[in-house]
Amino acid sequence: MNQEIKSEKDKIQEQKYRRGWWFSVAFLLIVVGLILFLTYVRIVDENRDVLVGILGVITGSISSMMSIASGRDPSEVEELKDKLGKANADREALIARLRDAQIQLQLKNDQLGELQTAIIDKLSLFSNQRIIKTKSPDQVVLDSKVEEWLP
């Protein structure tokens, strides 16, 4: 069922593409014919402004017709731009979610460390005593391999 729908859509898309291509080729031929016609016929001064305006509009659309004739459809470009915009929006949303998750993870770790420290302080048999006697840097004994790399 889905294959039939896809094949019908492909056929309709192909027909639409083919019609657009033939129209763009016909349009280009008309424009070229119009240009050749105007090289041999003099424009009357009374209608000059109207004809120049019409010719400007027609020749302005030549680039889009050439792109259609060469196989590039401007609507496809717009569709791709829309898809790219949606993908970028999704990417930004995922980055924001990742950042928020990282913040929450860091907050949880900080709170867990504080809770562990508080529990150890309250439940310790050694309360009010220093469990670790801090040494000065002079009392540290380094491994012989580490001492080789010291200046």
C-alpha cells in the first residue's frame, strides 16, 4: 500500500518536473525570439516605457528559468533551506538540553559531596579530631622514578 502511494507520488513529481522543464525551455526560446525580433524592429517612442518594463521583468526571470531547465528547481532549494533550518533548531534544542543536563549533573555531584561530608562529620568516631595529619611539602617522599625527572 505504501509502495503504491510512493510510486504515485513519484509519478506526479516526475510529471510536475517534466512540465516545469518544458515550460522553462519554451520560455527561454520565447525570450530569445523576442530579443531577435527586437533587434530588427524599432521600438516606438510612445510605447517605449511599457515595453522596456515588460522586457525587464521577462529578462529578470531568465536565471530562474535556466536553473529549472538545467535541473535545479528553486522550490527544492527552499525546501532544503527549511529542512536545514529545522535541523539547526533541533540541534540547538539538543545542545540546550545537554547543557541543562550537565548543569543538573554537576549540581547533584556537588550536593552529594556536601551530604557525604556532613554525614562523615556527624557520624565520625573521631569528631573534633583531625583524622589526616597534613604533611608539609618537605616531608613528602617521592618515588625514585619521579625524582629522576626533577631538576
